[in-house]
Amino acid sequence: MVKMDFLSKIPLFSDLSNSELKEIEKITMFKEEEADRILFFEDDAGDAIYLILDGMVKVSKISTSGREKTLAILEKGDFFGEMSLLDGGLRSATAQVLEDVELLSIHRQDFLQVLHSYPQIGSKVIAVLSRRLRETNRQLGNAHFKSVTERIKELLIKLAKEKGEKVKDGVLIKQYLTHHELANLAGTSRESMTRTLNKLQEAGWLKIKDKDLIIVEATINNL
């Protein structure tokens, strides 16, 4: 019942009837993983797509020198690992658990059969892939044309729109990501992230309170 309830609420399967959802439920496997666990590495063989029931997963690319670029932070309702299932190639990035996670997985052959049986799901997968490509293009553009401060402000505004909570002083962004993780998303170093956050606080653009971030009322029009 938990799996059925979850499947019915995520956009990927929202158009399916209860009987169709039951068919999807039959091919899902439940698993739990602890924080810091690597779910798969870039260039691993791709044999399953994952749906997040609860928790948080980081998708990133790691260079041969060990430098990391975070591509996305995924949460409840998100899915990942679909690309190598669709093109038959290897994993294009590394997926790591940020906080204890509950997952549903669907094996490659089962997922391809789902796409064949329910074309509307394929359309939604394409839409998500398009949004992710747009986000990648945005990050590439920012890295070339915007300063570190501009990139960090844009990232914070994006997080405020997606996950922010209106409070007395402005918009609260719960500090569920470390400065290192925020820096990876903004394409800068942890030291630059910390330094820029302090400068933005001094300028009155935001407040740092118990590791949470508040974009102050005067800048709300930017959201």
C-alpha cells in the first residue's frame, strides 16, 4: 500500500489508473541506503531506474584528479538513472546518498516495457530530461559569463523558490546542504562560498541564523 500511495502521487505515474499502478508496483524493488553510500559510479553499467521515496541523493561528476561538480540534488518524488536505460550506455554520473534514503528501483527491461505499454510515461521522462538539459546549459552559461557572487545569489534565489519558507525576516532556506555542497552547485570552492555568504550578510542581502539562510525582505522582489 505504501508503494501504491507513493506511485500515485509522483508526476511520472500520475495519469495511470489504480489497476495500472498495481502493475507498476509489481516490478518495483524496495531498498534502503545510509548517508554517504555510493549507489553507482560514472561509467558503471546501468541496469535500473530509481525513484526516491524519502531522503536525498546527490548526482555529480568527478574528475580524474578528484574534483567534483554537483549536477543535481534530488529528493522525494524525483527519479534518476534513466539515461543509461534509454540509450544502453554506461552511467553518465555518480549518485551518492546525502541523507538516509528509501528507494524503489525498476529493472531496465521492466522499465522499457513500461514505456512501451504507457507512452504517456515516456513523454514525462522526455520532459524531465529536457529540464535537466536546460539546467546544465544554465550552469555552463553561468560558469562562463557570471561572477562567483552572481552565481551564488542565483543559486540561493533558485533554492528559495523551490524550497524556501516565508518567515518574518524574508525567505528561509533550511541549511540542508553544507557549504561544500552549495559550492559544488554554484561551481566554486567551499572557501569562496563561505566568504561570499559572509559578504552578502554584511551587505544586508541575507542573514545566517543557526546555519540556516534567510534572504531578507528587501530582496524578496528578486524571487
